[in-house]
Amino acid sequence: MSRAPNLTRALVLESPVTLPDGAGGFATTWQGLGTLWAEIRAGSGRERFAALGPQGEVRLRILVRAAPVGSDARPRPDQRFREGTRIFRILAVAEADLQGRYLICTAQEETPA
């Protein structure tokens, strides 16, 4: 990392919880694990063909302070971040620096269901 991170956005880290739906199936809800301060940057973009024609897609790079592997504060690819009504699905997590002080989470913004 060439500059100091600007961790000014409060994101709630959420983990999926699967519960019986009462009809023999399951429903997924989301449980908040805590707030992480983050910096969000636009990453790579691409265009793909969707049902209604071309659709743009931008991957985001979300920088947060690192937490030990196995900690509830360490993001994982099956989780998501929430900022108000905005949802960011975590696709991958990697260390951002050699000292292991920060993590880069590659994410995709989703529309709430």
C-alpha cells in the first residue's frame, strides 16, 4: 500500500443464518457481527449480457483492518457488508500489506431483496 488508508465508512459485517421456514425448507437471514471501518474503492469493471441486454458490473475493493483467521471480525467470502440500505457481497479476501495490518475484500454491490 502506497498511502495511508482512509477508513471513514462504517460497514456492518453480516453472516448468513439458515433457519427452517416451517414448510420443510429453509430461509436465510443475516446476523450482524459488528461494525468495521472501511475504505471503498472502485475496482475492475466489465459488461455482460443479461436478460434485458448489456449490463455493467463493477467489482469493489473494500479495505478494512485485519483480524486473526477464525475471528468473527475477519470477513469471509460467504458474508456481506451492509451500509444503510446498500449491500456488498464479499467475493474474496486477501491481505493488503506484508505486515498483515489490512485486508482487501473484493465485493459486488447487490440490490436488496
